Amino acid sequence: MLRCKVVATVVEIRGEGRCSYGHRVGDTFEFTEFTPGGLCRFAYGSLQAAVATLLYGGRFPWAGEDEPTRWACPDPDRPVIFELRRVPAQ
């Protein structure tokens, strides 16, 4: 059983300021051992490795302990920027 979950929050949408899938700044998605519903499959694909790293206790050399990291979806014209944060599971 996982001792944490990862929360992805939309913090910015570049370009025209709107996501073609419909995500909005402030949207949140919780990752546990299951894929969260409502998340664009392209965004999921770009977040998957980073989320797995955080879920299983890994960290990134450019981020401090429990510091959120930012990741972008692959849309070249309107990338959605997500902040990933590890939080204790309840």
C-alpha cells in the first residue's frame, strides 16, 4: 500500500490561455495506484514517469525535499503547466 499520493495542479496555461482539452488553472488530480479520471491522456503521458517517481519515494536533483516540481503537457501551442506535489495518503 502506498504511503503517499501525488497531487497535480494546473498552475498555468501558456499560449492562448486555454487548454484544448478543457483543463483550467486550479484543476487538481490525485494520483495513487490508479489513474485519475478527467485528465487528458496526453497530459497523463507526460506526467506518468514523474508521478511514479514521487509515488515510490524518489526525488529530482533540482528539487528540495518535498518541494513541488513543474511539468508541461506536450501541446506545443498551449502547454498546460502542472505542479506535482507529494502528500501523505489518508
